Amino acid sequence: MSAVNGSAAAAVPTLTVHHLEDSRSIRILWLLEELELPYQLKTYQRVADRLSPEELKKINPKGGSPVITDGDLTLPESGAIVEYIRTKYDTTGKISPPESGKIDDLYYTHYVEGSLMPLLVDKLIFQMLPEKAPFIVRPILRIASGTMNSKFLDPRLKTHSRLIEEHLAKSGDFFAGGDHPTAADFMMIFTLEIWAHRHPELVGDRAKAYVKRIHSRPAFKRAVEKAGGHMYA
């Protein structure tokens, strides 16, 4: 009996993903499913105003997701997690970019959170600001929000959209080229999902087709199923 218990204990994955519903952590689940890497999943439900629950803040004081634990290691931040998993667990190079796509992989892995996502976060903030403000100032804030979107945010997002369309026209199915996803794709997918979901008029046809193509991958479907759903899929 002890031998059986010992084998079972040894088979338990050390890697745990702390997944917040409808969040960036879908990236990490998809990555692990592509690698067919065993992991434990701890799912957290959002509370009022779509915020993180206190239980998740015990793992990551900022309350954000994804967070992974791997033995004694606790690591938040999508980009850091993708790099950690790729370096430690992708021993066969299954998600490595082709030689011709290494710079694109490096660039888009960092571009998405450094340049593109902040604009979408700003749009969300300016959308919510009039709704959360006292009634008497809402008309003024709606005007300010509309001006911010039309004069600043939307033109910049249209520029990003054009550049992404031009890149996908050259790279093909994935951001680093080749025939399989790489770190750039695991990072880009969530941002393109929410962009296409919230502001489809600002997203190009190739980007929309890219999102559908990723959603159709068996590994992504498994990730969504294990997560208990994903509103952007």
C-alpha cells in the first residue's frame, strides 16, 4: 500500500496555475496544453466589479492572474511565466520560433503588454469613468471620455491594427512564422481576443481570423474546458 501511495504522490505535478476567470491566465493554460505538460489548476471567481477575490491575493498580493507556483517558486506576470515554462519545460523546442522568426518572437512577446494593452486598458478606464462618477459630473466626463477616445486612443489603435495586419500578411498563421505557436502567440492571443470582443470595428480581418484560428486549436479548446469557460472564446 505504501508503494502505491508513494507512486501516486510522485506523479502529482509540482506546477500549479492560479487562474482567474476570463483573465490573461488563459494564455498559460493554452501554453501548457500545447506542451502537454501536467499541471494542477486552481480557479478563482471574480467578485464585485470583476475584481480578484481575497483568496487570490494571498498568492499574489496585487491580485492579478496568472500566477504559477512550482515547488517553492511563486511567479506572477504572463511574460515571465511564459519564459520560465519555455526555458524549464520545453526541452524539445516544441514552441521555439524558427530561426527566421526569432526577432519577431522577441518583439511581439514584449510589444503586447508594453505598447498595445495599455491603450485598451485606457479605453476601458475612460468607458467606466462616467459610469462610476457622481451623477452631476457624468455629462462632462462623457464628453471628456469621447474626446479622449476619438482624438487619442482610437487613432493609435488604428495604427497598431494596421501594423499587425501588415505583419500577419507576411508571417502567416503565427506571429513568429513557422507552423506552430511560440511565446509571441501565447502573449498576443488574450489582447487580440478582448480587442476583437470589445472594439471589433478597430480590429483588422487578419487579426480576427488569427483569433478564430487559435480558438480552433485542440490545445486551446482543452484550456478553455479546464478553465470552466472563457468569455472571449
